[in-house]
Amino acid sequence: MLSQRLRRADIPQELVLGWPRSVLLGDEKLLIEQHQGIFACTQQEVVVKTLCGLLIVSGENLSVSRYSQDDLVVFGKIRSLSYRPAEGRA
């Protein structure tokens, strides 16, 4: 099976499958890797497209400080993270 081979090779499964990875540092910085772009962006909400659906970052004074094909960083007072699955996924 693929997952067993990945474990033996010490390759993270999320990297191979294109799953997003989010790292929250305190309540003021969020690193998102393997995204598919920004869907919407205001000071109260940043919505990021991922292979699995939309990742919704809610808070105050939010801004995207770094944006590249590989990752993006959201700064501000982060209050919540939520996920809206992609159409056809439950």
C-alpha cells in the first residue's frame, strides 16, 4: 500500500497527496503550506483554497504578509480556523 511505502521512506503523506499543512504560532501568525490560492481576503477573514476545501481564518486586523506558490502567512489576531470541505467531499 502507498501509505506503508511512504512511512518506510520517511516521506510525509500530506506532502505526496497535496494535503494542506497549517501551523498556528500563538494567536497572531498562521503558516499555510500547499495551498491553491486565496479565495477571499478582508481584515476579518482570509479564505484559502486547498485541495481538501476552503480553510477559513477569522479574526481582527488580518493580513497576508507572505504569499508564494509554496506557502502563505496570515498575521493578525486570529480567533478561529474552520474548514469547508470541497464539493463532493464530506
